[in-house]
Amino acid sequence: MTVIVGAICQPAKAIVLAADRRVACGTDLNCLCYDLQPGKLSEPSPGVWVGFAGNLDYGRDVIDDVVRERGGNCWDGNTAAQAIEKARSDKRRERLEFYLRCFTPEKKSAMREESGILWQQEEKKLLKANHWDLTFLIGSVEADGPHLWTIDEDNGLSPRDTLGFVAFGGGWTQSAASLYRRQNLKALDLASVIYSVYEAKRETSDNVAGIGEKTSLVVIQHERGPVWLCREDFRKLDQAFDAMRPCRLTDDAKAYVGMVLDRNGLKG
């Protein structure tokens, strides 16, 4: 499983991206997990960053197709996002056509009748069953400011600048809930955005089975190279995370709650 988190920081004209580094190979019953280096975030065009959730080889094939098409040209984020969406769609069509070659027209018709749903929905089932469904995050920082986009099977290419943050992958609801707690996140200072992104990823890996504990986190600003956080940086973020955790219920506080139980005749 994968979790990808990204957020805009308007005051610093930056984006902050984070992902776990765990990769799983094999079946659910016989699964090998290992940590991926350098992680699930890459830069297919200078200043344009991509993260994805889904089949690792499939996702890399899509990005490699985009890099070949770019041919050394520098793209802005929107152009790169459109190229990734096209490559994803083309690769998806290739795989579906290859899979469906084994079915005769009669078999396809029978599948439509048996399922009772549109063939387009049947294709989505095939994508999920074969782990061909991919979700992408694209981020860039340009002269006019930072930008985020997402690409998924349901909505295609979607800009995310208005909301200012993105979370997807396994346990994405946990990450999104963490980010929603920060009102107007994109207007906060860079330190707050970095911590919020790390907190969202950390809460997910702590509470959702299958999400890797190790984190890749990169900060991108306009006309500056990426800054990857190191082990010492993560130790400081972990200290901040521990300091922000809710305290255990003290005996004095628990006594007040006990009064509520007594007043309502509750026991336990």
C-alpha cells in the first residue's frame, strides 16, 4: 500500500510532498515488503514532481513514456500533467486490449448480460482486479506560484490549487482528515506546512496496516533545487509529533468524567 501527501505553501511559494517508501511484491498470502530508494516521488521534467499509487512497474512505465516524449524539453506543470494523463490513458487502453483479446465477441456480450452493468464499469473492475488503476499527484512551482494536480480513474486530470493539498492511496482518509484540521493550510508558513504534511503521513502509517513507516519528504521552491529531509530532520519532526499528541486522561480529568457517569446512573 502507498500513501502520498502534498500541500501548497503560498507564503514561501513552495510545495511539500511526502510518501511512504514501502513496496509490496507477491500475493496477499505470500507478500514480500521492502523499502524503496529513493522513494515514490520523482522529477520527470525539471521543476515538475510526480508521485503515484498503484502498480510500481506500471506507474514507472507511464512516467518513462512521458520522459521519452519530452525529449529533453522543459515542460511546465500543466503540460506535464496533461502528458501523464495521456500516457496513463494510452497504457491503460493497451493493457485492456491485451487482456480482452482472449474473449470472443459472444463472450464479451455474455459478460455484459451477466454483470448487468455497462461495459465501461466492467473495464474498471478489470483495472482494479489486475492492479492497473493508478493515481498520480503532480506538483510544480513556477513564476506564478505553486500548483498541484491529481489524476485518477474516476475524475481524470484535476487541478487542486484551490484546496491546496492532496492525499491519496491506502488510508488516504486518515491523511486527508489530518490535513483538514489545518484551516487554510496553504496560507500557513513553511514550517507549519512541512509539519502538517509529515503529520498526515505519520498518522496514516501509524494507524493503517501496510503503509511503510519510513518517509520520503521533499520541499520544492521556485528557482531552487529540491530539498530532501534527512534522518536528523525526521528525528526533529518526530519530536514535534510526540509533543503534539493528545495527553493521556489524567486522574483529575477522569474524576470529572466519573461525575457525568454518576449523574446519569451509568456504570463501567
